[in-house]
Amino acid sequence: AFHHSMNYRSVVVHGRAVEVTNGAEKEAAMLALVDHVVPGRGAGTRPPTEAELRATIVLAMPLDEASAKVRTGPPVDDADDLGLAVWAGVLPLSVVPGVPEPDPGLLAGVELPDHVARWRRP
């Protein structure tokens, strides 16, 4: 069990984070994050309340430096190991959306929004 590996994606960034204090910029950043996860979702929700904005810290970080690493492909086995009757390969893992589950407290008659029903991971 000496040779084991994992395919991965990793990012390291360097910079100095600063708090976004302008209310409009803060709200725009929050909306951009929501719409990045589920495009169109921000338009289907209410804006954050003043209390929610005060309770949330938004950071901006200009990148001074960034690096990414990606490992893909099959394992790299020793030639001697390839002659053994031991399984080797890749076990793909993924996260996929399931069937949307409405909140038990949802008002009667509120339909599932189209942007939620169609959502798929890019």
C-alpha cells in the first residue's frame, strides 16, 4: 500500500484582504456570490436586511500572487507492481444536485423557480 495518490485541484493565493465597508459594494459582492453558485438566484430572492448586512463581513483581496496545481490521470505504479493481481485505477467522485426539497415552512402555492429546477453544475 505504498503507492496511493489522489487527483486534485488546489489554489494558493497571496494578497492583503480588506473589508468591504461600502453598503452597495458589499451587497453587490453578496449578490455576485449567490449568482455564481446558482445563476439567476439573486433575482429570485429578497435583498439582505440591514441587520444581515451588519452581521456579514465581505472581504476583497487583490491578488499579489496565485498558483494552481492539478493532478489528473491514472496512478503511476512501479513496473514490478503492474504484474501483481491487485486492482489499481481511479475512483471518480462527484457532487451532483438531487431533487429540490422545499422548506417545510414554505408558503402554499410557491412554485419551484425555473433557475433552480434547471440548475446543473458547470
